[in-house]
Amino acid sequence: MKASFEELVRIMDILREKCPWDRQQTHESLKKYLIEETYEVLEAIDENDDVKLKEELGDLLLQVVFHAKIAQERGAFDIYEVIYDICQKMRKRHTHVFGDDSFETADEVLQNWDKVKSREKQIETVSQAMRSIPRHLPALMRSYKVQEKAAKVGFDWDNYKDALKKVYEELGEFEESLSKNDSQEKLEEELGDVLFAVVNVARFFSIDPEEALSKTVKKFITRFSYIEEQAEKQGKKLNEMSLKDMDKFWEEAKKI
């Protein structure tokens, strides 16, 4: 038996009326849940788990309906206006499907999307386009998008080797800052420059830095779990092991 979208909207109406927790929520209080649900959808995709993906997409949809309900109570808009607007946007930005344009490649479609988007949002300069990138995006992802916009107008390295040199240059400046016992603020600035330079190298190879780092974190946890398992087999706690012993198990985990 299939439930209708209207039923979900009706359930939200009831919850806002009768549930103390749902009633006290605001756009601001729900922000963290929206982010959490988004990342849980991504995790389900990574795990290739359709059952989990179905559930997480439902949780994410609930957040959209929740925010729209709060907006409706404020007299701003309702969920059906949200749906109407996104339908209109899709038609306007897919001029090759719903209009007279003709594009052969995905790149051409993206270029047209950016052009239409800029016209809609009255973005006239590259700096405005950079500032329009949501500041709540993960910093690695936001850096990548900012660099892409700079590259489109020619502000870019000629090749990846030059970009790689910049990484070493920024590392040198960070090391120099360490040697001078600079302030925490200065160290943060220099390390930020290092990370920004690394993102530039990633961009040359179309590597998503956020995804790359996520995979490395997962790999680290897996290898560390092996160290912990080996310690347990020896009847030891991790803080009772030497770094040398832990490093030995780390190397074993790498081989496995």
C-alpha cells in the first residue's frame, strides 16, 4: 500500500499541533538534523544499501516538509509553493529539454545551467559567484568550487606540477611560522593556505577532496581497529602499549 505525499503533509500538520517536541522546533533548531539526515543519505549511497537509502531519503523528505510547515505558519510559503518553484526552476534551467537550445554534452548543459543561474540571481562578477557558494558547505568542498570559478576565467596554474610546487611552498611557510613560534591565529592561517593548495592539486585530477579525505578517515579507523584487536589479544590496553608496538601492528594492517 502506497502512502501519498498529502498524507505526510497531514501528519506534519498533526505533529505541529499535538506533539510538544515538534511544536517547539524552529528553522534554526532543525538545521543540525537537516545536515545529519543529508549525510546519512550519503552514507547509505556509499554502502550501496537500498533499504537504508529508502529510509534515509524519507527522513530527509520529512525535514523538507517540516521546514515548509514552519514557513507556512509564518505566512511565508507552503510545501506546494516549494514544489511549484522547483518545477519552474527545472524547466528554466533545462532549456535544451523544455526550450529551443540544443546541447550535446554534459559540460555544455552545466555551462548553460551556470549561465541561467547567474542571470536569475543577478550575479555579474566572478567574486559574486564565489560569494554565492554556501558558506555552510564543508570547507574542502567550498574551496574546490571557489577554485573552479577562478579557473574558468583563466586564474589558474598551467599544470599540476605548478600547483604541487605551491603545496610545498605553503608547507615551507607553515614550518617557518612554527619555528618563529607565531600565534595560533597565524598558524591557522598558514595551515589553511596548505589545505587550499592541496585542494588545487586535487582539482587538476578531478579528485573530490572531501571524498578523498573521507576515505582516508575510514581507512585510518579500520587500521586502528586492527591495532586495538591485537592489543586485546595480548591482554593489553592501548595506553599500555609502546608506540613502536602499535606501529608494528599498523604496518601489519596496511599489508592486510
